[in-house]
Amino acid sequence: MGTVSAFFGSVQANPLLTWRDHGSGEASASTSFQTASLSVGVGTACTVYKPVVVLEALALTAAIVLGLTAYNFHAVRKDYSFQRLGPILCAALTAMVLWSIIQVAYGGYVGGPGEILYALLGAIVFSGYIVFDIEN
């Protein structure tokens, strides 16, 4: 129940973050509310797994984000633009979401290599979003 309320709390705070004025107290309050809501959801999800698995995921995520950030700063200094990735990433994410909806609707389960390829595609797409967003 805590995860569901945290999800709806973060969804409710998201429009407030879009609407906010950068120097106002409402911006800090809505950002704090969304962060607290997401932390409850992440904390609840982490209790399901062994601590070693959670720490491994944390280390891998930190290494990937730091590596992509360093690459992005290096590439921007050489005047390389990642703006062309926007439409490609949007199309790839849309295809992944539609594929998931089709799998849920028709009860299909890819399993095995298909599941691994889907996870790999997701990692590549979201790595692209990190590089694209850091430049902006």
C-alpha cells in the first residue's frame, strides 16, 4: 500500500514541478514532496531483494551514470551535439512501451533471450536519455 501511495504522490507532484517558478518556496516544497514520495517507493522495492543485490545495482548504476556524464562533458568540449538523439530515443521508448502493453494484453511472455534483449534495449535507451539530458 505504501508503494501505491508513493507512486500517486510522485505523479501528483510532477505537474507542480512543471508549473513551478524556480525561485519560489512552492518549488522547494513540491520537489521535496516528490523526492520523499519516490524514496518511499524505492525503499519498499529494495526490501524485497537481498542487500548485496541492491548494492550491486547501486554500484553499476553509479558507474554507468558517472561514465556517461564524463563522456558527455568530453564530447561537448569538442563541439559534438546530442540533439539528434531526441527523436530516436522517443521512438525507441514508445516502441518499448507499446511492446510491453501488447505483451500484457495478450498474455505473451518472451522469456529467455527475448527478455534479456528487451532489458539490454532498455539500458541502451535510458543511457541515451542520460547523455541527451545532460547536454540540455
